[in-house]
Amino acid sequence: MSDGNQPPASLKVVGTRPIRPDGVDKVTGRAQFGADFHLPGMLTGRIKRSPHAHARIVKIDISAAEKRPGVKAVVTGADLDVGAGGDIEAGEHAAAMKDVAANCLASGKVFYQGHAVAAVAATSPEIAAEALDLIEVTYEVLPHVVDVDEAMAPGAPVLHDDMFTKGVTPKPTKASNVAQKHVMGRGDVAGAFAAAEVVVEGRYTTAAVHQGYIEPHACVAAWGADGQSTIWCSSQGQFLVRAMTARILNLPLSDIKVIPAEIGGGFGGKTTVYLEPVALALSRKCGRPVKLVMSREEVFLASGPTSGSSMDIRLAATKDGKITAAEMTLRYQAGAFAGSPVNLGCMTAFACYDVENLALVGYDVVSNRPKVAAYRAPGAPMAAFAVESAIDDLARKLKMDPIDLRILNAVKDGAKTVYGATVRYSAFIETLEAVKAHPHYKAKLGPGQARGVAAGFWFNIGGESSAAVHVDEDGGATVVSSNPDIGGSRASMAMMAAETLGLPIERVRCTVADTTSIGFSGSTGGSRVTFATGMAVVEAAQKVVADLRRRAAQTWECDIAHVEWKDGVATCLDPSKDAKPLSLKALAGKSAKTGGPIAAEVSLNAQGAAAGYGVHVCDLEIDPETGRTTILRYTAAQDVGRAIHPAYVEGQLQGGAAQGVGWALNEEYVYNSNGLLDNASFLDYRMPVASDLPMIDTILVEAKPNPRHPYGAKGVGEVPIVPPLAAVANAISAIVGQRMTSLPLSPAKVLAAMGGG
Amino acid sequence: MSRTVVNAVVNGEPVEFLAGGGQSLLDALRDELRLTGSKEGCGTGDCGACSVIVDGRLVCACLMLAPEAEGKRIETIEGLADNGHLHPLQHQFLEHAALQCGFCTPGLLMASKALLDRNPDPTETEVRYWLAGNICRCTGYDKVVRAVMDAAADLRQEGKSK
Amino acid sequence: MSGVEYLSPGSVAEAVRALQVDGARVMAGGTDLLVQMRIGRTKPKLVVDLKRIPGIAGIREEDGAFIIGAAASGAALGEHEALRKAWPGIVEAANLIGSTQIQGRASLGGNLCNASPAADSVPALIAAGATCVIVGPNGEREVPVEAIQVGPGKTTLANGEVLLAFRLPKRAAHTGDAYLRLIPRTEMDIAVVGAGVCVTLDASGKCIAARVSVGAVAPTALLVEAAGAALVGSSLDDAALTNLEAAVAAAARPISDKRGTAEYRTKVAAVLARRAALIARDRAQKDGAKA
């Protein structure tokens, strides 16, 4: 499952597969997720939501609800105080806080079915439900629009009368649903197309899809009489929840303590707030703790998803297959408020390839859908679907092997990306070659079967992180992480600390701290935790080692330069001293005599994150009479730098591939003619189940460890969702005999294309 | 709202709790008995995160009324380990890294236990179809299926050595 | 779900009495009812759980006929050797309803009385010629399965009536049944289309009786008599199967919704009916070989 590059022999822990420190809690039911907290006197909160896709709120009458015995608080948008708003950095995007507040509780207008308009806290779930019915909201229903192309068309209902397209000069005089136009490019695109020997083009669409985490959003908020409050919640960032909640309720940060619960999946969807400010506003009104938990229907209606898109693409190439120019227009749904990841779509679209002439235009378009949230490599999978489909077209036209064509055009270190970064430490070509050499790529296909190949890119980020390493009195160590552990990061944190300290992994434990117990950290997102927080862990461990060496030198009365630290033991290299080696345990045991407790905390802003590249191969077949697709074999390869815990890295590749397969085949938001979501359930929002998938083989390419990380790690979590859309679609297109351009490739769509029936 | 007293055996222990007529077994387990290991992912029987075993049958606790539990034997994730000793399924899930966020894990483990109680030597296809009601969004199921197959082998071995 | 009362009567009479109360709802497996309660589509005042009525969750054989209790779970059907051997189509249809977890609870009675046009077991039961034993304030009656559903969520059961059991007739020699459905995934979906077929052959392999029923292509599962007629007298050759497909397509009057378009449903109903017919024929032939 690895490319054969063994980690350096000096590494004892990194690269092994120990059991995660929080494992037993997770398999015994002991782990506490967002909805598992219970406080004395706790009330049940519920949220009243819009039944309309688009409406003006004429009046909200909460008086009857407030009078209902057992109802302790009712809040509306008027209870929020976001003031001037401003932005808060949320990892891969900046969140406009006025919009986040208006998304938590509507102000003036509702922009989608399920938009929150009021909330109650009551002594029982039954009373809370009754109270919702007692809140009377008078709406003036407005025309709605849910399709991205329709939302851009002249005459479309305009959601925000103060939205004048940014990025256009002069500033438009009329409000529209286009929040922003992004333009990027280089070279002489028109000239390159004029000189092109081959041109391929197409129009592609993808449906809005949800992150689909199994744990619905949940929190408990408790306001204190002194104004200090505590929030327990499952999120991808306790500091982000604190910042957003404080801003929306106009409170000082230090008065809010956010305790991260275990998080039941996020995939980007838990990098914002929906419930926490509302729960705290309710708690502030009645002085009792309030629990708010979304139902699955609420999760679909009012959280996530990511953008549906429509895209036009043209590629120019030589007859040898060198891509000389590309032109692409991307239109992404933002949902109710500005902020689709279309800029990231533009940036990533051709990031795998060295294309001299590029012209990219992206439109960020609002419509009457829930505001999009980050979803694993936000913006990249849709763009890659179009690009990798077009490249597949090119390969077919030129009768070239799709991997050879990609190798020919692959970026190499030193190349400039369209967004200005220089490619460094990349192993894209090595990844393509690893796939080509894999038995899967050489395996014969059966009759009626086809194979699809596609690549994908993600930036991966670094950024602000904090971590502490505490040496325990018995010589073990505790790592304090600042990031919610969404997929096993406590294991990799503990492993990197153990490696650095020279301890066996069993002697290192890891915990995730609340906002008062560790320095600030950005969210768990952007594939940054193993890289950035890992760097903080290693630096803290290195500080501890330096301290241990100092203490050994002090004990031996020798120069610290003569103290070697290896495998958790200090050895005196000064031949004039007759000093017995001192183990960590020995040093920890007498720490009081050598300067007190041994611990270090590091806060840093990690630079040098390396991008990741993935290549996926998918074999499938189609029932020609029903159009149903069966995935037969799947292999995901990725440039991972160095895998700290290979099993969890493989898991990222497998999970991303599965989500991508769902995106390609069945997942979609289905709206009816009233702009209401028709499939807000797991029954009809069809995510892959165990019997839908084969084993997912992985190739971890460790050809280029990231030299900017102490153990060579690159982010791995997001890349794997980028290639599958086109890998699946390319295989289906091969069987159907025509380019399939619209996701999801549901049985009906495929059968129609096959002319079946 | 009238509530009735329900007597059941949960993880081998007799329990008594009050249940509303429309309350789900899941809510009773979580809110009355504070057994929060069973999770609610959907409340409509579509995700399996609340899987428990009732009188030997695997069910979604969200699709059973709490008063129906009267006189029943209920097994939840909290009872899977035996006096602190992990069940082979729990052990193999950890060994294989068959969980990432861990939210669906209790349900997957209970569903897998119900499978292995019936079929000690399932094929990969049997495992996949049996577990189709347990959605996992993190793992892509690969490691989950391997863990269940290996736990089955462990249990067969254990059976032989007994 | 506030203010809901729960009752689990120990006798049919008690259940019938309870169900005459306004706002009372029958519960068998509960896998549909609890979902509807959860999403607020139904707000019963009283839930009458049938499962403690003796025999209602059982399966028994009487002179070659099978009596399947209305609340027998899918899992119980699947574990019943003799039933599986005699009526594999019905058992496979029942076992397609939902996940393993749902199988532990969902019943044929609930699947029929919930009256979804897409209920998996209904076309299979209709194709097999099953009947329903119903008890109510005015006594007992027995009607064919196809007489129960009248539209989505609507049945011909009167106030206070309880479906007690299904009766599957003694199977004629050389008879086989089969059920197929189309869902986009491999599990966990509601049928986009379903088709149940039951055929009886003579000793020479010619079809002497056939019933074809399709689901999710009309407000109720349809018994397509013309489709059955297309098979009778044939050895299920290509011409007969083409006629079967045409008859099914002609009978189908589906809607387009989130689960499929009308056009797609019509096409696939015909395909599935043909495939199910061939499986039923193979089973009928094997049945003959053993006899």
C-alpha cells in the first residue's frame, strides 16, 4: 500500500500504525459528541424555520410562545448584535459576519427553506415543539430562484438589493445575484487557440451536494450571571466558534469558553456557526443551559452544502498532446449569501498542469438555497470534473494513454501556478507513474466494462497553531492539541511527540484542549492539522528535549553540548565525566530539583505547507437496460509527503474517494418548483452505503517528503475528493460512447444517454 | 403527557425507566438511562448510528418506541466489551483504523456483532450488504469491512480453542 | 410526539376496540409509522402496537398454504426455510425492504397498509395471489391483496379494522415467483420501480398461468392482467416477453419525482417485469424437476 519508499531507519514511531489514543473511547460508546452533554437544569432548544424559499418577514409574534408554561426563552434575529460585522478568517475562506449572523437567525428576509427565524428554549422537547407552533410569522412570499444559471439571467429575482457585483469596473448600477466576478490568467490565450492543432470543449454541470457528516450539529450553551459563558459543541474549531459567537452577540472573547466535543464528521461543514450564538442568546435570556441539536432534516435544509456549478471549458493542444491554452468560465452557487468557493475552483482548475496560456473567469452567485459551507477541497472537485473530463476528451481524440498525456503536461517544481505560487516539493509525476505501474492499471477489463482516470490538486495550508507537551512525573508525556480531532489526529500528534522525545508511543497521550487551556489555533481544515499543529507539537517536544538536556548537563555539571538525547535517554559525551545515562523517567522524577515542571507550549504560524496531488483509477460497468452503474475496482494514489500514521492516511484517501463516487453517481439537492428541497433525508439523499463500493486500494507516494515539516508531512485530507468525479464520469462516458457532462450520473440520465429502453 | 414505567434488561442489568408513549427507545436510552453511546444520525432509520440488539434482533433504536422495550433484552455499545475486555470487533476496529470520527462506530459495531452472532464466516459481500444500513461518511468502508472479516476470524479461532 | 399514548393489546378484540378511538394508529414493525411521526406527517393520539397479539408475528403452514402474520418481520420471513422455498419472490421482496435493522422490524402488514405505491412486498404478494385476513368491528373478511391499496397512504380498511394475516394459497406444481426492483444504490432506497411475477408451467414447460404486478408506476401497485395473459400459452419466448413488456409499459402511469422520471420508470418497469418473468420461469422449471 506504499510506493516502497521506506521512512528513514532513524524513525521509530512515525510511519508505524499504533492504536489511536482516543480509540477505546470511540469503540465503547464513551466518547462524548456534541449531543451527549447534559447539564443540571438544561433546557431543550428548538429552531423555527422558514417554510418558504424566499420571503420578506412582515412580522414575528412570539407572545403566545413566551406565555406557554415551560417556555423559558424565545429569541429572534433582533437578539443578535453583530454591529459592524466584519470578516473572520475561517481557514480557507473569510466569513462575512453580518451574513453568518443573518444565517443563524434571519433579519428582514428569509432566503431559503429552513432559514432560521426564531428559537425557543423550554423544559421539555414536547413543549419546545409546541412553542414553535405558537410563534406566528407573517411572510410576504417573494419569487425565488435556485438554479445558478437562472440566478444570473436578467430578470431573475434578486435576493439582496445591496449586492453589486464586485470585481467589475465600473461598479454595476443594478443589484444582481452575482456577488463577485473573479478573473485570473496569463499569456496569449486567443493566440494559442488560433494556433491550436487540437481543440476540445464542453459545458459541465454539477449538483449541490452535502458534506453528509453523520453527526448533526449540536451544542450546549450556558450563560453565567457574571457574563462569562461556556459552550460545549462539536465543531472543527473551538476558537472559531468562540470568535463567531462573540462577534454575533457582541461579547468579549475572554468571556466565552468553548469546550470542544468529539466531532462526528465535518468535512468543512463545521467551520462555521449555526447553533452556538442562538443557544447562548437563549441561555442569556433565561439564565439556564440550553441544548440545541439539529435534526437530519435541518442539517440538509440549513447547513452545508457545497456549490452546484455550471462551467464552460476549452482546451487548445498540439497534436502531440501538449496543452497550450485553456479557457474556462465557472459559475458556482453560493447559496443565500455571497461566498462560494469559485475563486478556489479557478485557482485549482489547472494546478496539476503546466499550461502557458490561461484565462479563467469565476462567478460567485447567490440563490435561494442554504449558504454553502466548506466541503473538502472547497471548489476544486467541480472544476476538476470539467478539466479532467476535457483532458480525457483530448486523450481520446489523440488516442493517447490518459496517464501519458497527464505526465506530458504535469507541473514540475519551479513552475508558476496561475495564482502566483511556485510549485515546490511536488510528486505529481511520481504519483502518475505509480498508478501506471500499479496492477490495477494493467488489469484487463471484462466486456462492457471501462476504466476512468483523473487527477486532482489541493493547496493544503499551514497557519496558526498551538500545542503543548507536558512531561509527566513518571516519564510519560501528554500532548495538548489545539485542534478538534476529526479523523485520528491525536494519534499523529502523539506519534510525532513520541518520535521527538524518544518515547514509545504507549507513553504519550494526547488531548484536545478548550479555548482557555491552550493558545489560539486555526480550525481543523485545509488539511493543516498534521502539518501545522504537528509542527507546533514537534517544536514543543524539541523545547522539552532541550530542557531535558540542560537538566542533564546541570546534573552532570558538564557542557550542554556534551549531552546527547537519543531514544528518550540523555548520555554524557564528555569523556572526563563518569556519568550514567539519564532516562526521561529519571529526569522527570527529579524535576523539582532541576528547575521545576518540564513542559513547553509553542504557538506558531506554520509556513511551507506543500500541495498535494492525487490520481484515481475507477473500473465500472453499466446495466445497459437500466443505466445503473456498478463500481468494480478503485485505486487512489496520492503524493502524501510522508505518512505519519499510514492507516489514517489511507483512510483519508478511501473516504474521499467514497464521497467523490457519491457526488459522481447519486448525490444531489433536488428542488421542487416552489424552491423547496425534496430530499432532505438520508433515504433520498443517496450517499454510498457499504454494498455500493468495492475495496478502495491506496498508493501512498512518499517520493518527496515536505522538507518544511519536521517529519515530511503534507496535508492529505482534501485531495482525495478531487479526482473521483471525473474518474467515474470518464469511465461512464467510455461505455456510453459520449461525453457525460452533468452530475450526478443517475441511472435515468445514463440510460437516456445510451438511448436505452 | 402520561409516562409509563418500562422494565427491561439492558446490557444484562435489569433497568426501570419512565417512557412517554411516543418516545423512541433511542431517546430513552440516551436521555433516561444516559447511555449516550447509541447515536442519532437521522432519527428515521436511514443511518444505523443508533443500532442496538433487541431480543437478538438488530434494530434502529430510533424506530422502536420506548414502551415496546417492556420485558425485552437490549444490548447497546456500552455492553459490548466484557468487564473491560474489548470484544474482538472493537479490537479489530482499532487495529485496522476502521474509524475516523467514530460517530457511526457504535452502530457499526453492534450491527457487526449481530452479523457475527448469526454468521461466523461471512463473505465480503455478506458483510457489505449486512452493514448497508450503517452509513459511514469517513472511511469508505474498506477498513470497516476488513475489521469485521478479521474479527470473525478471531472469533472462529477463539471458538476452536475453547 | 407529545401526548401520544401507547397500547399493546393482547387480543384481536382489544385491538379492534382500541382502534375505534379517534386518532388511533396501528403499529406493526413501526418502521414507517415512527418516521411519519418523527417528521410530523402524522400525529396520532394513540399507537396500537399489534405485536403482543398471539400469532400475529408468526408464520405457519396449513396444507401447503402459508399464513403469514401481519406483523411478522422481514427477518422472520427470511429465516423461514419452507416459506423461502415455496415463495422465494415474496421473501426476496420482503427482504429488500430497508436495511438489516429495518428487516428486524418491518412487516408485510405494515408495508401493505402504509400504502406506498413503491412498497416492495406488494407486487410480489399480488403476483402470488395472496389474500388478506382482516378483522374489524363487523367480523372477519378475506380479500385479495390488490383490493387493499387505493392510493398513496389510503387503503380500503375501515375504521377499527385490523389486517391480521396474509394467506398464500397452496402453490400449484411447476410454479415459480420472483421480484425485482430498481434502486440507484444497492440498498437503502425506495423502489424507483418494482416488478413481481408468478408463473405456472405445464409438464412441457408451457405457461398455463401468470400474474404480473408492478410497483411505483401508479398510485398503487398494479396487477397487469394483460402482461400475465401475454405469457400464458407461451414458453416465455422472446415474442411473449416482448408482449409482456408492451403490456407493462401500457399499464404504467407513473409520475416524475425525486426518485425517477415517468419515462424512465415506464421503460424500466418493462425491463424488470421481463427479467422477473425469466427468473420465475427458471424457478418453476426447477420446481418441476424436483416434483
